[in-house]
Amino acid sequence: MTVSDAIGERTADTVIGQLVGELGGSLGVLLTALGNRTGMWDALAGAGPLTPGELASRTGIAEPLVREWCQAQAAGGYLTYQPDSAAFSLPEAVAGALLHGPGGGLVDACTEMFCSLGTGFDQFTRAFQAGEGFGWHSRDELFWHGSDALTRVALPDALIGAILDGLGPVTATLAAGGTVVDVGCGYGSPTIAMARHVPAARVLGVDYNHASVVKARQSAQDAGVDGRVHFELGTATDLPGAGYTLVTFFDSLHDLGDPVGALIQARDVLAPDGAVLLVEPAAADRVEDNLTPSGRMFYAVSTLICTPNAISQTAGSGHAAPLGTQAGEAVLRATAHTAGFGRVRRVPADAPLNLVLELRP
């Protein structure tokens, strides 16, 4: 049965049921973040079955509030419920994902972004309807902070180091004092991670959003790498300098209004033996293969954040359509070839959320 067939068999009542499920899931993200921020997940971990009263005693939160939170989490499948004792317990797999894995950080980061999206939703809707797009600069500090936190969850320092190691000769050149320019650097977390991994390299981050550049500079200073990591205001199609060993795009190419132009510029500023590192969200090449829960999330992110940002850079300019967050490897390869890259290689890296490509002229 195809997706279209399944859709055709539904009734209005089943659609209402789906909508209620989505509303519960959306509110559930806030409830999960609430558990992170109030210590309820920590109190449940390893404690065995606890009644709401017992959990309330451990956390200092009013019992009726704890009761309703536990019931909601049990309905969502994150807690197990024992009717005989009216107690709730935290399964090991859930504790592992939320407290020891990336789940807790993912939820907290997205909660900040959701709160920001809700606050500015009326303004965003007007821009969306007018076809004007909605740029990164139109967001607020809460959104930028949440986005940076999400980047650090999806691309931790260890993963960035492993990706760099997968580039082979390029990393060797960097270790001997090569140069990097990170395009669309945001708050600079991946930029700083590269500098930590290759201490001899000189690293430049470029972003068009002034507030991001200011924050990135402060982050570099706090990390003690500001002597060899710098951040400048600029666009992807007008990069400063030339002769770079490596040009990087960490989850940024799909946010750009002119992805081909950005890659042409990246090629133009490369050293003769240099390479471009392209890190994009993992996606299948065919739309029908992305009609999954993960695809649902990334298509939503693309609609609400990434593509509106790209459109804000291209409105009235006549450029080709932006890539979208779920472009897929075939489209990314075609975009690279259009920009003049003759060699595109999949970089071996354990990056479940990302596709990693090395481009060479």
C-alpha cells in the first residue's frame, strides 16, 4: 500500500485523531523540557516505581502538578504506570536517551526555538503569505541560542573532529598551519570545535547576522581560542581572503538564497589542493522516501525556518529555488557539479542526522 492509498482510506474522524495526536506530541515536547528543567527526570532515574507524592517529596514540586505531569508522560510512553500502586517508573531506555544521550539536549534546544517561533508567528505568517521570506536576522536571541544548542547536540566536538579526520590530506595540511573559512557560522560552535581539533590551523567564521558574529567572538574568547579563531560579518557569495585549505558549510547551505553561487565562491577561494566540506541533514533523494516521522520534522523545519531564510535573500533576484532542508544527496551532488566541482566524495562518519560530502574542483 502506498502513502497515497493510506491517505485515501482515512475518514474525517481519523484525521481529527491524527491532529489530536500531533497536538499532544507538540505539547509533550514542552512537558519533557519541563522535566529536564525541574529535575523530575533525574529524580525518577534509578528510583524504581514512585507515586506522585513520593516524586513531589523528592523534587519539592506540588503533588497535583507532579501527578498530571506523570500521567501525561505515561500517555506519551515515556513513563510506565502501575495501576495497583498508582506509581510511575522511568524505563532504562528513556533514561539513557534523556539523561545520558542527546535526547535531553535536543528537547531543550528545540523548546527554546519553539517558544521563539510562537512569539513571532504573526509576523512570520504575514511575511510567508507575502512571499517575502523571513531571515535569520528577523529572529530573536532565544531562537539563535536554541539553534546553537541544537547544533551542538547534532554536531558535537567529537563528531566534528572525526569528520575532519576523514578528510585525510586536507587535515594534514591544516595540522601544518592551514586555513579554514566556515560559511554561515552562526554562534561559531563548529568553528571553534575545528580550531580545538587542529590547533595549528587558522580559522575564520563568516555570517551575515551581526548578532551571531558578536556572540561567536565572545564564545571564542571564552574558549581561549580567539587568538587563532576570528569571526567576520559577510555573505556566502562574497568571502574575504583566498587560498583556504578548507571551506566548510555546517548545516548552512540549504539556508542560503544562492547555494550554487555560494559553492562557486567557495571554489574560487580554495587553495589548489583545497576542499569544501558540506554537512547537510540526512535525507533520501525521493520525496516519498522522506514521508517519515523524521522527514515530517525536517520538512517542518524547512518550512518554518530554513527556506524562509533563503527566500529572504532571493526575493526579486531571479535566483534558482533554494534547496530546502531535505534536499538529498543527488540534489547536493548536482548542485556541486553545477558550481564546478568535479569530484564529490561521501565522507565516512558516524553522523546519524547528517550527510557529509567532500567537494573538490
